[in-house]
Amino acid sequence: MTRREFEVTDPAVIREILDGSKFLHLGLVDDGMPYVVPMNYGYRLEDGKLTLYLHSAVKGYKLDVIAKNPTCCFEMDYGVEPFEGKIPCQYGITYYSLMGRGKAVMVEDVAEKEQAMTLLMQTQTGKAFEFNERLVSIVSVIRIEVSEYTAKHRPLPGQEPERK
């Protein structure tokens, strides 16, 4: 991250980003070619360790790519608002974002799939749903084992933190 003064390290703000964003962009690589797809997600954040859960159809290109190369990256954002300036170079966007890297793992364990889908629905709707084996049998669940992530807040001009 170039502009360290915009870095977010407060766990409460990181949770706000995870709760406020409703989809992420999943980046994969297929035989040297990038592939990015937007996806809904759920998450678990414990002691700074982030795990993401995604759901998908049981077949498809994304799953084929993950089977060949599970290395991935992701980006999510929320609170995106454009702002104006007096001259073109002063226009911009304020936002919160979180991005990182990890490994995509297909979840086969039924109990973990049920828990993952519960987390996903909690993140997406704020409601508690219960899943059973029949419901999770018709979807694939992908666990992103996040190896690193950073969060950022680009505030409105005049609200930036002081540079040290």
C-alpha cells in the first residue's frame, strides 16, 4: 500500500468493511490469463485471521480454474461516493476497501458447508438462516484461506489523516 496514512488496522473498521460490502471480486489465473468474477461471500474473522466463504453452482468455469490453480486474490469495497473539485485533478472517490490473497479450497464436509452458507447469508442479509444437508448438496462452497489482506479508507479531501 503506497498511501499508508489511508491504511485501516482497527478490527472494528475491518469488520465494518466486511459487513458493509456485499460482494467481492475474486481473481483467479487460468493458464496465465487473469479471470475476475464478482461473488457474494460470508466470512469468519478471529484473532485477525480472515476466512472467506463463497458459493457457486456445482459445475462451471470458475471451479475448473480453481481445480487447476487454487491461488487467488480478492477485493471488496463499500461506501463508494464520488466527489468534485475545483479542477479536474481534484475529483475523486471516497471509499473503504479490503483486498488480499489466499488459496481457494473446495469444501466437501457437509457440516462446514452448512456453517459456511449460514455465515454467507448472515453477511448478505443480517439474518440467521439454518441449512441442512439437502440444501447444501445443490451448491459448491469455496473456502478462501486468506494468507494476507490489507484494508484502506480514502476519505473526503480535507478529512485525511496527517502524514507523519
